[in-house]
Amino acid sequence: PIPVPVTTSGVYLNLFTGVSAVTPGGATGWDFNPWGSTTANFWVAATTPLTGFVDSGGVIGNLSNGEVVGPASTFLTGNSSATTMATWRAGVTNGNLGMRFVEGGSTYYAWINATSVGTTGLPVTINSWCFDNTPDTAIPVGTTPVSLQSFSID
């Protein structure tokens, strides 16, 4: 888990490399930035208009395991607002948000499992995340593609 500091910077996470830091330079190429000093906010890297969160009726959705994040999903682009953060500011335990991000000119789809605390959404903890490492490929929330799984033989 990655605890998000209750600051105006929060934490920057590069979903592709897994690097996180409290400054953008510490997580070069960051994709996701949860932050907040009074209320929780989720930001995306402004490198492309394609980056965004799965839209669930005008808010950043709390998706159920098995829901698919991919090319057919509808996305909110840009950064969060009081309206789009309503669900997450009310407090969510082990919730899932879907995200589309761009790395090296290719589009990827991800889910991020996070916990936020009502009534402001703070503090936030990133519990886990996963994306399909094949560009333009949908991913069901809560799953890990076979190509990314580790196996051992007893």
C-alpha cells in the first residue's frame, strides 16, 4: 500500500514503472496523483487528452470487480472537481477506479484499488493497481493478466 500524504502534493505514481514519490520529478512520467490538504483530489498527467478516469454518471466511478476498463469505457478527462470526486470524498473502502493512460505513445487501461475516508476523502491509500501491458487492451477490474502473473511449481 502507498499512503498518500495529506498535502497539496500528495503522491505521484507512474503506473507503468510502479515508481511513486512526493514530487513529480521523483516519479518521472507519473500518471496518477492523488492529493489533498482539505479534500481529496485525483489528478492525471496532462501529457495527453486521452488520460482520464472511468466516468460513472459524471463522477469518478467506484467500479465493481469484473467490470471492464478499456476502449469501450467512457472517460472523464482532466483533473477532478468537487462533483467528480463526490463518491471518493464520501469515503470508500477498497474501491476501484478505472483509468486510461498513455506511455510511450501507446494507450493502456488500468484499475486502481484505493481507500478514502469520509467526509473529505482524506486520507487516501493506494492499495494496489494493475494494467494490461498490451496497448489498447481492456482489463477487468480486480484481475491480473496472465502475462503479469508469477507462478511457481511445488
